[in-house]
Amino acid sequence: MKLIVGLGNPGKEYELTRHNVGFRVVDLLARRWRIEMRTEKFHAWFGRGMIREDQAVLLKPTTFMNRSGRAVLAAVRFYQLEAPDLVTILDDVALELGRLRMRRQGSAGGHNGLTDVITRLGSSAFCRLRVGIGGPVGDPTQYVLSRFGPDEEEQVEEALARAADAIECWVAEGPQSAMNAFNAQP
């Protein structure tokens, strides 16, 4: 079983913000694989189904970004998962808009949601897929909570589709294949 967690903030006001690209990738995966996300479980919107030939759990924490680890820890404990079975999807201001970067493990890189996941799990040894949202203009907090401009939307949609493809590759072929195929510049 694979646990796929999109990081973001719940609520309509945050739905299309830069900080919510993780949620948007999970939503896209849910649509592609017909996984319903109507149940609230583990302090998250939850769905369970098949991606390719593997059982998968999709999560979108309802605890707000900076407390995402609560939902991740609850699901990891419930399903008794190991680090190789977990991937988080999050925004990254250090990556140019639309760029993807998957890693097997590493630091939080200043991302508060990822920091909370690492702290609660007591480990940074799990995969993460970062989706570039471009560098902040002005206050970083306001930037990540802003929406993409009309001139950015096409590039964002393409990045979300590639991110969903990367997660599908991770599920079926593992992290190394996903890194080889999707870390290169599009």
C-alpha cells in the first residue's frame, strides 16, 4: 500500500493558492483513478483505491499546512507503513514555476508543512515531490497564499499533470524511475 499526501490548506479561500499545489495533484490523481475523497479520516480528506496495480491511500490534511504531520502520522500508524510507502507533494518557492523535484529523503528546506511531517514522524527518510511555484515577490507568506496569475495557469496545469504522472511512476516503478523521468527540466 502507498500513502500519497498532498500538503495544503483546507477551505475555499485557499483552494487555488500556490501553497495548495499538493492538494491539486491529489485531486487530479483522485479523478484519474476514480478514488472518492469525501470521507474525513486521520484529520484529513481521505480516499482509498487502486493506482495502476497498487492499493493507494490519498490524503489532504484538514489541519492546515503547518500541522500536516498530524494526519500523516495517524495514517502511517494505522496502516503500519514504512518510509518507502510514503510520498508527500508540496509547493516549493526555490524552484521555478512548473519545475518538479522528487527526492527519497532530505531536509524540509524551510517548508513548514514538511517540517511538521518530519518532526511528527521522527524521520526525513520518505519521498517528497516538490512542485515549483516560482520565487516570492515581496512577503513569502503572502506570496504562497496568493493565486497564480492568468499568464501562469497553463504552465501550472501542465506541472500538475506531470506531477500526477510522477506519482503514478513512483507507485508503479519506484522513486528512482520517477526521479530519472521527472526531475529533468520539462
